[in-house]
Amino acid sequence: MSSSRTQVLSKIQAGQKINRIAYQIYEDNPGEKEIILAGIAPNGFSLAKKISACLKKIAPLKTEVIEVTLEKDKPLSREIALSVPASRCTGKAVILVDDVLNSGRTLVYGLRPFLDAEAKKIRVAVLVDRSHKRFPIMPDFVGISLATTMQEHITVAEDGVYLS
């Protein structure tokens, strides 16, 4: 991996993508009074909070942002933790949020608590879809899709999205 970085999205462009995702989530949830934005820690949780802030400006929906914590390299090595009881998600629309979709493994395991809680529906939102899927996961809301090599790395930072 080279040490050079290429900016894929500026901070402003990333904000526009997040705003668009928020509009799509609102359009996908007609009649819902409340939705759960479940962000995979750490970056997905940060993204979920930003999506929630956009939703509060455009929609009469109540949004609750919860944190999903799991061991990304070995998801079964410890329990997948939620910042609230899983029962809070029963019968509600849940949007599982992460910054980058690479193989899909993190998102597949991140779904487990919501399946057990019998969420009304589950959708997936990502800022960057790299299309290197090894697991059967398709994001419903995508900021940008990038064709990358397996050796390249995507970094989502406060000032934008970078490819290195």
C-alpha cells in the first residue's frame, strides 16, 4: 500500500451524500413515527449521528441513534453489544449504518441483535460501498460506490473520504 492519499470526497461532498442518504431514509419510511439508526462503532456510529441530525431538519420522524459494538476481525469472539436493550428495537424500522462496506462481514454480524429483537424492517446505509462483497449484504442507501483493489484502503475522516 502506498503512502499517498487521494481525496475521493471533500467534507462538503461527504455532507451532501449524508444529506441525500437522510432524504432516502425518510422516503423509505412513510408512516413511521420513529426509526432507529444503529451505527457500528466507531465510524458508523458517528455517521449515524450525522444522518440523524439531517433527518431532524427534514422530517417529523423521531430518531434514536444507538451504538453497535463488535469485534470486527473476529465477530464471534465476544458478544455483539448495543448501547440500549435490543428490545427497544422490536417492531421498529432499523437502519444499520457503517462508514465503509468492504466484504460485508461486519454488517452481517451487526444485524444479529436486530433479528433477535424482531425489528419491523432492517435497512443498511453506508457512506462508501467498495463492492468487494463476500457476504450476502446489499446496502439500501449508499453515498458513493467505488471500484477499488483489495490492496487499497478507504479512510473516512472529518475532512473527507480518502483512498490510499
